[in-house]
Amino acid sequence: MDDRPPADPAKLLAYWEEWETGETPPGRVMSNLKTAGLRELLVALVADTSTDAG
């Protein structure tokens, strides 16, 4: 079972900005985005978009 907390958009944005400024190497940023729930957030957004369009 996955015990990760729900995705935190603010944390994901902070990780992204670290990459944009060159603070953090791309591999570390990808790892951070993955563990912070980027996939789950994207899945939820796609589901919401699909529901709104239908």
C-alpha cells in the first residue's frame, strides 16, 4: 500500500522553480516531483477535465 500524502501543488511548484533557476539538477527535480505526487495531481486534473467536458 502506498503511504504517501496527497499531492501538494505548492510543493510541486517549488520543486519546479528550483529546476528553472538551476538550483537543483534535473534528476533530483524529477525524483522530487515523483515523490511529491505529480502523477497523482495530473491524473486528478485529467479526470476533472474529462468530467467537465462531458
